[in-house]
Amino acid sequence: MPGRARGLGPVVLASALLIGCADLRSALAPELTELIGPPHKRFEGLPAHAAAEVTAAVEPAAAPPPAVVASAAPALVRPPLKDVRELIGLERHELQARLGDPALRRRDAPAEIWQYRSPLCVLDLFLYREGPGMRVTTAEVRPRDGRELPATTCLSSL
């Protein structure tokens, strides 16, 4: 029996140390969390991909912030352009709202040229100062490969 009692000594000592560590960890939890982050779950003996699946199943997914979901506004749907004349008279901000940012914006005083491109064609818009702002005065559509291309086909590809 004395040999058996001696064999239990290291087990008792290890148990006491573990209990003491648990008390020390709970006492230092706020400081440890601040320094090293929250404790991580460990899944011993599982391959990395399985541990990731278990972690995903155990930990709840973060919900999106309510403000983002609540503030989503419906997208404004504009009818497609059918004729370049629909762009004549638009100011910069109206043009940008209608077609987005141009692929090229060039200033050649007194004009400003905005160019929109698609795989099929190029749309050149010429803006001149009219009143307080710049407005589209001329619009030209041209195919990229030199072949005939209806303007409506080009405009729908932009």
C-alpha cells in the first residue's frame, strides 16, 4: 500500500495545481481577456476542418446590426435608355445618377467630355456650361468594331 499512496502523490499534486490555476484564471480573467483575448475552444483529436465545422455549429452566427437591415432603401429602377436624346439637357449629377461614373472624363475648355464604354460600343457625351451648371448638349454613339450597331443596342449594353 505504501507504494500505491506514493503513486497517488503526483496525481493529488497535479489536481491541486489545476484547481489553483482555475481559481487564478477566474481572478485574472478580465486582465487576461484584455491581454490575450477571450478563451478559444479546442477540439482535441479532430482534424482542422472537422474542428472548424464543430466550432461553427456550436457558436451562434453573428446577426447583422439591426440598423443596417432597417435602413435598407429600395433600389430606384430606371427604365433603359432607348435614345441618346434622352440624355440631352441633363446636368452632371443627373447624368451620374442615370449612368454612373464615366470610364473617361476629360476637360477641354469650354467643354467637358464624358465617355461610357461597353464591349459593343462607346458613348461620348459633351457637356457645356448652361446657366449655373454643365449640361449635356451633344451625345454620340459609336461601335467599337466599326460595324453598324443600332443606338438602342449600344445604350442597353452600357
